[in-house]
Amino acid sequence: MSKIKDLQEVAEIISIAIAREQASIEYYKNAHRKATSENAKRTFSLLVEQEKAHEAELRAQLHQIKAEIDFERMKSR
């Protein structure tokens, strides 16, 4: 049961990281809207795309962790 608990803890941490990535995306989108120069707008757009990529990677990791949790539960039956 310890391995499942460890995996659940990792899943929780990844979920928190996803929420933070989403907050960063919104922050940079807002900064983009407020920016007055094209250079600043490009920079904030790039940052939004980078944060989206981070979120996607974290979601993939979370999916994998959840699959491991399911597998461990199935094994312990």
C-alpha cells in the first residue's frame, strides 16, 4: 500500500503544479493584453506557449502516474 500512497502524493503534487501553470498562463495572457509594444506582446505570447507546453507535459505525467496507481491497485487484489 505504501507504493500507492507514494504515487498518490506524486499525483497530488503534479496536480498542484498544473494549477500553477494554468495561473501562469492567465498571468501572461493578461500581461499580453496590457502590453503596449509589439516586442512585449511577442514575449508574453511566447511565455504563454511555453507554459502551455509545461502544462501538457505535466498532464501526461499525471496520466501515467494515475495508470500506475490503477495497476498497483489491481495487483494488490
